[in-house]
Amino acid sequence: MIELYDLVGANDLRFSPFCWRTKAVLAYKKIPYTTVPIRFSDKDKLAFSGQDRVPVIKDAEAVVSDSWSIAKYLEDKQPEPKIFPGLGLREACRFFNLYVDRAVHAACFPLVVADIFAKVDPVDRTYFRTSREERLGVTLEAMAAKRAENRPRVQTVLSDLEATIAEQDYFFGVLTYADLCLFGSFKWITTVSEEPLFSSTPALQAWWSRMHERLGL
Amino acid sequence: MIELYDLVGANDLRFSPFCWRTKAVLAYKKIPYTTVPIRFSDKDKLAFSGQDRVPVIKDAEAVVSDSWSIAKYLEDKQPEPKIFPGLGLREACRFFNLYVDRAVHAACFPLVVADIFAKVDPVDRTYFRTSREERLGVTLEAMAAKRAENRPRVQTVLSDLEATIAEQDYFFGVLTYADLCLFGSFKWITTVSEEPLFSSTPALQAWWSRMHERLGL
């Protein structure tokens, strides 16, 4: 059975967007797996993978890291149902993945970073605070105080996504890795934060429900 | 023969990114056409189309406006070579189009707006200045003075595109409307500005040459 090394916070909370992408692919393909919980401070437990970031999967002798590489690995391992169901769609999904990492994460990170801090394992708190405050250039508390200022940027990105999904059930018409990738990123936000993410984007909200149904998650 | 209502500046310069998208599709499909030059102040000449923006095409009795609608119209009219060559690619191209309009145009507009002003027809100058300064919130001269400050944002977007195109010949692996759409936007910048757009993005530069060769433009 596949073992997924999965980021864990306090109270066994699983919130990594990248690990959620892998779980979404596994769920869509109905591939059974178990998880190995990894805290930020457990990075040495990933040494066998030759790098220090989750997700990592172990499948018998195979070890694959990075959510995009894992998606391609799982598509080769079990082609049906396909996550790249036609010509050009693997490349289109890779572009969409890049867009989500850049546009969606960049907009959402300042909004939810203090929420994540509240949910990480106590032993990870110092690492998380130090590394994230360095990235943000301000304290977590200062960023939390700017919540109202940070919302419009998220809403701008969501309204771009809304404009696309309002006309079709999935981002590329049919369900592809583009949907699974974005699903993972929204799982990150919704597992740590009370932000009413989809209150102004009804089509995105409907897609979000549709995805949970399709994936049984 | 198809008539394309095409934005024109001084000295017959054609620089609209949206008109270039249509010209790229026509060139790719080798559909013959003539153009009707339209200045910003000639908008009343588009009244027959029920709206006031270029591009518009007239194809016998058919009148189609909006570069995306025109692309779909031309794909139906003459399916080969396809600009949406497979399942999901029309939707993926639509998403890419939205990304280009939002991310690429938003980054490039402040950098090149003063260059565009220098190239519009003299009768359009007042309209262009007034409407663009309202959008920018500063004068064209003030924006031109910030050229060095505006460059990094463009380079960030270009480096995202570079990361995608570095691994394949076209944005979705095979040539699709995604390439034609982005080609149109880069034509907008390169026809009005001396900005060395691709100096730090060699793969994008190679794609740019490849596109000119494929389109014969």
C-alpha cells in the first residue's frame, strides 16, 4: 500500500495544500493509501527521499516527492480515471498549477498565515513564526491585524476563478488535475481558517461542493 | 473575403493586442482577409456590430466582435488547423486568455502606456490621455518616469511564462489558441515600445521566434 508522508499540525490536523493535492489524486483514482504524519520539525524523517519537503510517497521500492511529480507518477501507475484526459492537458494543468501556486497562494497566504500558526503543532511554533515572519517582513500579529486589508486581493483572484467556472462544471470543462490542484489549495485554507471563502462566488462554491462529492472527501 | 476592423495609430501602426489575436488566428488558419483601420475616435463606425470595441469581423452576413468570440467563430468556420485541438483545450485556452488579460496586461500596461500614447493617431491623443490617466491615477509623464520601477513586475510575469515554456515548444505542448492569444499581447508591446522584452527569458524568446515562423508574421 502507498504511504503518503503528510504534514500534520496540532490535533492531527492535515492542512498542507501540496499534500491535499496528492490526497485528491489518490481519492479520484481510488488508490488505497496510509499516511505518515510529519511535523515541520520531523524533516529528517524525509531524508530517504533526498529532499526535505512533503508530500512524499513510498510505493514499494519507488519514492516520489513533489505534488506535481507525484501526480504524473500516479497517472502512469493507474491511468483510469485520467487526470490528464487528452492531448495538451498535462501541459495545460502544469500551467494552471503554476498559476495557483503564484496567484492563489500569494493572495491567500497573508490572510491565513496567523490562522495556520494557531493550528501547527506546538513544537513547530518557533520554526513557523521565524520562517514566515521573515517571508512576510512583519510579525504574524501585525499580519492578522490586516485581515480586512488582505481580503480584497483574495476576492480578486476568486472572482477570476469564478468567471471561468461560471460557464462550466470543471476548470477545463472535464475534471482534470487543474481541479484537484486548486481543491488542494482551498483545503489548505478551509482546514485552518474560518474565512467565508466563497461567499461572493456562488459558481466556485458549487464547484467546491461538486469536487467533494466526486472525491468522496 | 473577411473584413477585420483593426485599431490603427499614427503612420498606419496596428497595435491592439486583441486585434493581433484575431490576426494570429487568421494567419494560422491561412484565412484571407482585409482590414478596415479604426482609430479610437472612429468608434461610431462600429455601430453595426452593436458595440464599440475592436476587433470586429464581417464575414458576408455574419458580424462577430470580441477576440474570444471571433476565435470560436473562426474555429467553427474553418476547423483545420485547429486552435482547440482536443478535449478540454477550449476551456483551458479560455482560462489562459483570462490570465493573459489579467496578469500580463496588468503588469505591462503601466510600462508601455506612454509608448502607446506616442504612437496613437494625433486625433486620438486627448481621448487616450484622459481615459488612461483616469485608469492609472497619474499622468502619462509621471508613469513614464517610473519605467525602471515598473519593469520588475513585468519580469515576474515573464519568468512565470518562461518556467512553463522552458519545458515545451508551446504553452500546452501543441500549438493552441493560448499561444495565439499571448502572441497578440506581445505584439501590442513590441509594436509600440523599445522595451527589450525577452532579454532575461531565452525560452520565451525562442517561442516568440517560433511563433513568427509558424504564422508567417
